Amino acid sequence: MSPTPWLVAVTAVAVVSDAMLLPFYPQFFAERFGVADPSHVGGYLAMSCLVVMLALPVWARLARRLGTLRLLIATQLVAGGLSLSCAVITSLPWFWGLSLAMLVAKASYLLVYPYLMHFAPRDRHASLIGLLSVVVHAGGILGAVIGGLVLEHWQAAQVFRVMAVSDALQVAVCLLLLRRGRAPHAAPATPPAPGTSGAILRLGLVMLLFTFSATLARPFFAQYWALASGLPGEVLAGAVFAIPGGVAVALLALDLLGRRPGGEAIVLPLAIGLTGLLLQASGEIAAILAGRVLFGWALFRVTVRLEVRLFQLSTPARYASDFSKIHVFQGLGVLVASWGAGRLVDAQGLASPFLVAALGFALCALAHRLLLARAEATPARPNEPVSART
């Protein structure tokens, strides 16, 4: 039995769980704890990113000793218990502590990504990364819709009970794979190829800029949409928030049907994404919707192409280690975006994150040219595809 469909399912469940509150944290803190300060929401999201960023390298080390599936069983059991605690806690300081501990435990599921790459030949990495990217975006769709339904019809605490159910499903899948002999084999430690570590770090800097720009407008999008459109309802706001995920699903379907290579260039997708961000900043309903479509197209294309580059630079024995390094840069991008979003909105208004994110996309394109040109000009190792030029 191939573990790939099951592990993709684990990823999907985890992503849906993580996405349920993402567009609604301002409303959640206002309803649950009476806190309406945008800086508080930004600070919480920044701290959430920080703990996940710090936890992942630790989980990567433990996975080498325990195995990825065994580690996931333990951590998701802990995460489920903490999720149920968050559902009943009424103290804001205790909520911070318990929910951040929950995120530390949940962070281990990110190791499924590099583990999956062990089961796929290099020439199928782009397709698998595209599939996982769609899972992330589609999970964002479903998570945002579920979160909106829960907040609109039930108490906000119910979100954490749904999260606990998702943790239990992940544990069940991991137990099934272990019973059927799909435990991961320890990979031998190998030194990185000359120049690879530097290329990984340069890629990490590009990822940081891209992730910062892609994340900056998320925390307050639901509020921005409600103000710009005048249309009430968390479910509608969640659906508009999730438009980029629908675009990603459609793009993967077109790629698979057309059997077209994904390519490596990211400058054009970044320019399209920049246009989408500026359209959203306009405040017009039609422009916001069109901007979400263009933004989703850019997110999918750039994400897949940068992550394909990561696994081209790495080796199977170092997938988890290099992935955790890149995730640190991505985490820094999300952390700075989350911390800055609240302060930016507080000072400049709800449209300002779109404008700053558009500038970030322009800087990301420049950084890609300056930092990765040398790495992409390096000949590929034997049996590896030669990457296309930017």
C-alpha cells in the first residue's frame, strides 16, 4: 500500500484545522475575550508563527530517531488534548499559553511534506508539490468556510473541538500506516554538496520575502471585505478569502490535463500577483474579486516553483533538515507579517497591507534575480533535471 494518498489526506486534515480561524482572529478575540485591538491580534499571530518556526527543527531531529509516523502519533495526541482545553478556557493569558503549546505540537505534521518526497522520483516532484500546494489552498477554502459557519451559528470555542477531531483523524491514519508496515526508514546522514548550503540559504531569503508578502493582508481580510462590500456574514467573507485556493485547484487540474511542465520562472507570476494585490487595495467589490483570482494564480505558481527548487538543491537524506531550514525563513516571513499587520492597519487603515505586500512582491522578484541566478546557473547533479532559467 502506497502511503502517499494517506499522507496527503493527513496534510489536508491538518491544513483545514489550521485555516478555520485564520481569517477570523479579530472577530474571535473580540467575541471570546472582548479584545478588539488590532495590535493584540497581530502580536498573537506573530507569536504563533514564532513557536511553530522554533519547534519544527526540533521535531525534525526527533523524527530521525523515532520515525515520522510515530512522532506524529504522540504530538497529535497532545495537540488534541490542548485543543479541547482551549475550547473551555476563559482566561486570556491561559488561552495564549495553551493555544501556543497546541501549535508547537501541531507543527510536527509539517514533516509529512519532506517525508512524502522520499516516495516520489525526482521527475515527479513538481507534480507532487503542485498537489500539496492545492491541498494547502483547498484546505484553506474548506477551513475558512467551516470557521465561518462555526462563528456564525455556534460559539467560537467550538472551533477548537473541531480541531481536536482533526488531530484524532491524523492519529488514526498514522496508526493505520504503521500497522501496514509503512513506518519511515532512517536516512543515512550525508554532507551537503559543495555550495548547496549557501544556495539553500539564498532560497530561504527569497522565501522569506515571498511569504511575508503573501501573508500580510490575511489577518484583517475578513474585516476589510465587510467594510468594502457592506455585505454581512462570516461565511461569505470566508468564501471570498478562500478564492485563491479555488484558483490553485483549477490550475493544478489544467496542468495535469495538459501535462505541461511547471517551469522555474517566478518573475511573471509575481508581477501578476502584484497586480492582484493593487486591485484588492482599490476597495471596489469587482476589483477585489478579480484581485483575489490573480493573487491566487500567483501564489500557486510561485509556491510550486520555489519548492521544486528546494528539493532540486537538497538530497533525500537531507530533505527534512533542509525543509526545516527553509521553514524557518518562511516562519520569519509570517512572523514579521503577522506582527506588522496589526500595527500597519492601526496606523494606515485596512487597505495598507495590500500596498505593502505589492511592494514586497516587487522586492521578491529582485531578490530572486540577485540571489538565485548563480545557483540556477550551476549544472545539475547526475540524474537530476536541469532547471529552466528565470
